[in-house]
Amino acid sequence: MEEYLSSLLRDVEDPAEATARTAKLLEQATVEVPDVTPVVPLPVVEKPVVEKPRERVVAKVSSPDEQVIKDVEEQVAVVAQQQNAAPPNAPALPLEKRLDDKFQALFFEVAGLTLAVPLITLGGIHQLTKLGPLFGKPKWFMGIMLHREEKLSVVDTAQWVMPEKYDQNLADQLNYQYLIMLGDSSWGLASEKLVNTVSLTKADVKWREASSKRPWLAGMVKDKMCALLDVDELIAMLDNGLGSKDQVP
């Protein structure tokens, strides 16, 4: 084929001779066909689509104590609005006189003893966290807890309420987790367990007599067999460093 192509480029005087030469070259020429392997297209393999597993949404279930705290906060907010609507400088009345015939109370436990606080005298509930010691205080004073830059005074409730039963064995068994705040004061009672908020009537309570030596004890809830606290009297005693059995001056 190379010679054939070269002949096309030469000058030839005799056309007949050129024609014969060309015919002869064409007969001798072999066309080499390259060995071409047919290309077989590869099958298209689609990449499997892997679906990302959907995140499992787990609903948060509140613990019983968390639900009690939530209920108390809502009810305390309502009570606070009612108190703000009251006339300023209203004379202080005994707890029994200040309560409506039907009222709400928070029940909590300390060393197997159940105590109750009317919601109108409750300042709130906090998780008990790290305490800082403060020297020169009574034995029932556990220390200072910081909450949002506020210093809260924590009372060892078991030691304050029943000092005659308080010993090292009882102290080792206590598992305080919450702080029950008393009114607008900085005082809080350490609590092991929140029981519930309960609707009571005045008839459900055996009220203390005016001459009682325990002004902090407003009365006993009959069916529940628990002590109903008079928070205002309790705050006054704590401010004066008095225990539950000390006489108020």
C-alpha cells in the first residue's frame, strides 16, 4: 500500500504505462486490516442507594419528682399573682385564717416523716447541689447553696424537726435531693423525696392550739398523718437560730 501511494505522487509520461503499472500494483497490494478486538460495553452497575436510618425520636418522660416540681411551679406562680393583688401592708394572720377553705399543699418526705407545706407559703423547689460550709451556725445548718447567684441557707430538716431521734446512723441513711424553699426567705428545707401536691380542706387538718409550744407546726393532716408546716413561724425561728423544740422569745 505504501508503494501504491508513492506512485500517485510520481510524474508519468505515458498514461497507458502508468495505468498498467497502477493496475499491477493494485493487484499486488494487500490491505492489512488491523486486528481490532471488538469492544464489549461493560454492564452498568448502579450503585446501591443506602438509605440513612432515620433517627429514632424518643419522647422524654418526666420522672414523678420532675412532674411534681413542674406542677408546683405552675401553682406557685398562680398563688404569687394572687398575693401581689392583695392590699399592701395587710396584717399578718394565722395560717388557718389566711388559707381558703380548699387549698393546695406540697407533701415531701424526710427520714420516713411526711411533711406538708401550703403552696401559698412555698417559695419554690430546687435540686440540691454542692454546699459551702459556714462556721458558727447551729448543727442543723447544712451550709450555703448557690442558685443563680443567690445564696440559699440549707436546713438539715431531719435534725431540725426531730433532734431527739437524730443520730449518726440516721444521718448516714439520709439521701437529700431537693430544697424546699420557704416563702420569700433564703431558707430551704432539705428533702429526700417529693410525694405530690394534694388538695385539702381546712376540715382535713387538726389545727394546733394557740398556746402550743411548737408554733412552726400548724397542725396535722388527719388522713395523711403528716405535719402541716406554718412557714412564717418557721422562718422566724430559723432567723433566730432556734431549733424545733426551742422556745420563741
